Amino acid sequence: MKIRRYVSVALGALLLAFATALPVRAETLKDQLVGVWTLVLSDNVNPDGSRIHLYGSDPKGILTFDATGHYTLQIMSKDRPKFASNDKSKGTPEEYRASVVGTQCHFGTYTVDEQDSSITIHVEHATYTNWEGSDLKWPITIKADEVKFTVPHPTIGGPGVYGEIAYKRTR
């Protein structure tokens, strides 16, 4: 009986030693990105460090990456006015402006460069039509359940302005 116990303990220790010695494959950036993300921040940062909240102090948005290399992104200002006519085709110039400036949506495909921690998104279609057909390369950082993108050339701003977009993983 004692021998059986010693053999069991020895086998257990041997299995534990093998299990801890096996290399563990670290998740790639792409693996970490796959899923659904909720917007936390969408700011432009001016050369002097000051920030502009492009979609207000409480922007709303969602970002989805799938494992096949497709993405979709929607960002909206929480405080966009409703159309008084209740008809999208009969808005006022102010309602149309608020709708366009207060919204950023696009979708397409993406690739991740593990070496320089960046993502390149190929924008198929976008509410900002100037981005359609473009490849946008953004530096990316992921810490736990938060991801941050740096947008070198945002849709609003000027020379020296860059965008910061941050998301939290949706559970």
C-alpha cells in the first residue's frame, strides 16, 4: 500500500513537472482583439496636449473584430438631436450636420502586425466617405480588457493632431 502511494505521488510530481515545462503559446494581438468592445473614449489630442471630446463627454460606440479578419465600428455622440420632422429625408441643415459630425461608422477587413503592435484596417464603407477604400494603420496597445488605438490622421483636426480611441471588452 505504501509503495502504491509513493508511486502515485511520484507520478503526480512528474506530471506536474512536465506540465509546467511545456511552452505556453502566448496569445497574439489578433487573438486578443477578437470579440466585442464598448467605447470608453474618442478624443483628438492637440499638439499642446489639450483634448477635444469629438463625440461629447459620454460617447457611445461598439467595435467588433471577428477571427476571419472582419471588423465593424460605430461611434456616436450621445446628445445628437432628433429630427423634428420624424423623417430622415426631411431634416434641417442643423439636424443633418449634427448627424454627420456626431457619428463615425465604418466596416471592412483588418490585419495585425505583431512586430510593431499595429492594426491596419481596410475601410470598405464609411460614414466619412473619404476613408472608403483606404488602408489605415493605427498603433495599438492592449492591457487586460482595454484596448487603445492611436489615429495618426483623424477625420477632424489639423497638422499635429492625433486621435485616441479606447474600448473596454464587452462581457
